[in-house]
Amino acid sequence: MSRIALVTPAAAEGTARQLLDQIHGAFGATPNMFRAVANSPAALQSMWGSFGALGGGTLGAKLGEQIAVAIADRNDCSYCLAAHTALGRKAGATSEEMTAAQAGLSDDPQTAAALTFALAVVNNRGHIDADDVAAVRAAGFEDGQIVEIVAHVALNLFTNYVNVAFDVPVDFSGVKLRAK
């Protein structure tokens, strides 16, 4: 059971209601994570806006979801692992690709470099060095895309922390976290 109330769209007012209606339209349901965040309309607007902005970015949905599952597994976030695995499959990733991404791996060298970089940012709390940036750049990422990877990291840390801190019930098909 969630440690905070899960706001129902019917009970939401103002901005929260409008955003939950948009989210419901996008998913065909209102995922519990958004219902938890709806306790703060400002936080919900920030989260939903970030998903929209990054969804229109240059990395593509598949890589964004691969980054998300790597970070979710690193942070032991069952909710985000389940949600982003499903979204990654919807974006064209195979089950094998999503499982590999969960471990920060990929057979594609460019994807592998992005995942390695994203996890370095998480593991080192942003304290990466020039070699980390050089490696992701050498894999073919331009500076704007490297910033976009960090933006994906930041958004996923936010969603991971919301779901873990508030014990938000998973409403996607479960995916097992890797043993550490």
C-alpha cells in the first residue's frame, strides 16, 4: 500500500485534474505513479512536462527506455523497471534488449556507451570525469545528446525516488530486479 494517497482523477482539481486527464489519454489508464505525484500539481506538471520534452528529444524512445530500466534496476525501483520495460517493448526493443539494458549492457556499441555513461552519472552522483564524456562522445553522441542522457538520468531518479520512497503499488506487469 502506498505511503501517500493516490489521487483519483475524479477527486483531482485544477491543474492536477487536467494533467491526469492527459496522462489517462496517453496511457488508456492513470498509472499509480502519476496518481501519487498528483498530490503536488507542480511536481506532476514538472514530471509530465519532462516526459513530453524528452519524448521529443533526439535519443529516441527505445534508448530512453533502455536508460530508464538501467537506472531503475540500479535504484531497486520495481515500479519503474516494470513500467519502462513495457514502454521499451512498445518502442521496439526486444525482451532480450530490455533485459540487457537492465544490466547496463547492449550488443549495440552506441547504446552500450549511453548506458555506461548514464550509470556512471548515477553511480558517481554526477561526479564523472573527462574520460566518461570522451567515451560517450567517441560512440557518436553529440554534446546536446549527452546533455539529454543526463536529463533522462535526472527524470528517472525523480520517478525512482517517488516510487521507492512512497512504496507506490506496481500496476504494470512485474519484472524481476537483478540480484546484486
